[in-house]
Amino acid sequence: MYEPVIGLEVHLHLKTKTKMFCSCSADYFGAAPNTHVCPVCLGLPGVLPVPNAQAVDYGIMFALALGCEVPEWTQFHRKHYFYPDMPKNYQISQYDRPIGARGVLEVAGERIGITRVHLEEDAGKSLHPAGEAHTLLDFNRAGSPLIELVTEPDIKSPEQARLFLNHLRAIAQTLGISDANPEEGKMRADVNVSVRRPGEPLGTKVEIKNLNSFRSVQKALEYEIERQTKILKKGGQIEQATLGWDENAGRTYLMRTKEGEADYRYMPEPDIPMLHVTKEWLERVRAAMPELPAEKMRRYREAGVKAYDAEILAYDRELSGLFDAALAAGAPAQALANWLNADVRGFLAAGEKTVAETGLTPEHLAALVKLADEGKITSRVAKELLPEVMEGADPARLVKERGLEAVSDEGALAKIVDEVIANNPAVVEQIKGGKAKAINALLGQVMKATRGTARPDLVRKLLAEKIGVEV
């Protein structure tokens, strides 16, 4: 039996107007190649980098949100490597004095350690035209401000890795420091993974790159864990390497042997002095921070929401906003959480929409949830009305116009129940013979006859009484 050991390296593009060390616009997505460049981000001789103050503030904010220690002094370093898309042949990054270290993020009740959070600049982009023997370089992205986060090897499964990334994205978006959109390259993750027998030392890890979605992270990890496990079971050895992920083939492939830390020849950046992070600076950044998802989760738990539902909502920025507004409009907390995490989320996923792309209002959602929770309409009616409510309809008006109020009149229901029993003697005999679940067939017919307005609990009670059984 082998178990995976997983660590993540996550890059977030910061939502600043300009790049990390120059005044070029950082809003380059969709722009013509090499139109957002200058001598600084092209690495031309004689230029001097100047740190982006807002990017540094964002780095501190993110570190604080993850419970990291923010040092009094932080420093930039040069990280040397020689790729065509890195015009200076080194990257300005951080090494032994990062902006934050030793943090933690809790995911589904388990604590994932954060080794470090540091600031750096991004590289350019290499383009490989199909059928051509040359490579094109676009430096629009070069010099863009990044946060890199490195976790401890605390992640135990591909699913947990995906959830961790989801939580991280929610924190970045809540803080407003990054769009954290993988599809636009605003959030990228590389994974380190090895396998071992429980209790044994860590195995040989590989790094997987080219992961452009959280789903890709999960799939690549599942594949690589299986590949390494098969090799070890046959008595083979894992070679340390950097692998790519082929989304279409669903497999990893070798890119290069893994560089060691010494290969990067880190050295302090001579053109940028160390930054002194004063207590006043820290408190100014802390005061600007909004309510974080972990704080929302605690608040939701105090309102009566189950831990599982509270975590899902707290780390979904859009649904948590809707939850807060509908809760303020009078919806019961747990019932509201159930509707959001199941029915509303399912509706949005089926139509590939966001809440903003529908006509749903918090007031109408609260009204629908209250009508169902108070028994004024049945769950079936509520679910049937949801698509119209999602497009802006008032559920109270729909219920009144269509006569969909829950039927609680035993006399009126008794007649329908009698007819259903009389028309289904074989099912009745099954129920009397001990097949209690067969009563659901009769219940369904009564619900159909009443257009879903009959209270299911009352119908079940009447059926049991008239058939003479206990269910």
C-alpha cells in the first residue's frame, strides 16, 4: 500500500495597474504581442528596477491572510536561469527573506502548512507556431507582479489539492489582490508529488507543470500517483525530474531533469535595497483587509449552518455574498445553505452561468426558502419554481397565481388517497405483505394528482392509516 505526498507551488498574478518593477501596464491580456514592454522589463543595459508599492502591500496582505509571519526586513534576490522568455537571464524574486513564512490554511478540517509567500516578476511567453521550426517570444507578460506560494508536503490526495487551490483563489479574490483566473493564466499551480509506504521516509518527488486548471491538477496527480506506484511495485526507482501534463492524452511527459537550488545561483538584488516592514505598515495593511473566508465560515457556523455547508459557502465569493443578503432578508440559515449548495449551484452549473448572469435576487431566494421551510409550499413545488425565480420571478406571486399552496386539508386529501388506493390493489397487497417502501408508489400518484401541492408527510400518514400499516 502506497500513499501520496503532495506539495504545491502556486503563482498568483497581482491585480496592479503596472508591472512589478516598471511603469508598463500590467493589463496585457488579449493585447498584441510586445506592446506592453519597456527597457526595464526587456532587461536592457543600464536600467534600474523600482518595486511596485501596491504589489508589496498585496504580498503582505496575502501573507497575513494565511497566518504567515511577516518579517521586519524583506529582500529581493536574483534567481538565474537561461530561457528565451527571460530577457535578463535572471528573475527578480525572493529567497531567504520572503514577504511571509510559516503560515497555514485549513481545508476540510485539515491544516496545510504554508512554507513561504514571496514576491517576484513573471517571465514572458514562448509561442510555438504549428508546423514551424521557430519560436516566437511575447514579452507582454515579462515583469508582471506575482505572488508565489509554496506549501509544506502536507496534502494527502488529489481532491485535497483541488480544494486547497479553490480556497486559495477565494482568499485572493476576497482580498481583491488578484482575479485568480486559471483560464487567463492569472493563477497557475505546479505540483510536487511522491509516493511511499506509510511511515517510511519521503520518496523521490517529481514536479508537474503546464497545469491550466484545478481539474488538471487533480487529474495529473491521479495519473502520476498511479504511475509511480506501478514502478515501485515492480521494484523500480523514481527519477527526480520536471514533467509536463498533456491534457488531451491524459498523461505526464518528461520535460527536463530537475534543477537543484544551487543551479539558480541566488544573489541579493544589488539595485533594490532591503525593505523595512514597520509595525505601522503592517497595521495599515491589516486595517484594509475585508472579512476573510475563514471568518465567514465561523460566522456561518454561529448562525447554525453545518460545518460542511459553511465551508463550501465561505470559500465561494459569489454564493457567500448571496447567502449573506438572503439571510438578512429572513431566510433560515441551514435551509438557505442547503438550497445554495445544492439546487442553486446545480442550476448555475447546468447553464454555465454566474449569479450575476441570472435575475436572482436575495429577497426572492429568501422568500422561496421560507415558503418551503415553513411548509407553505412543498419541496417539489419549490424546486419546480426555482428556474423562474432564478430569472427574477417573485415566488410568492407565482404560488398565489397558480394555486400552489401546500394542501393540508385532510378531508380534501382523503378523497384522493381513497381513489389511489382503490386503483392500485396490487400495490396495496405488497404493502400489507411487508414491502413498506411500495407506499412510495402510491404517494407519487397522490402528489401527481395534487400537482405536487399535497404535504408528503400528511399523505404518507393517510395512506398508512387507510391501508392499516405502520411506515
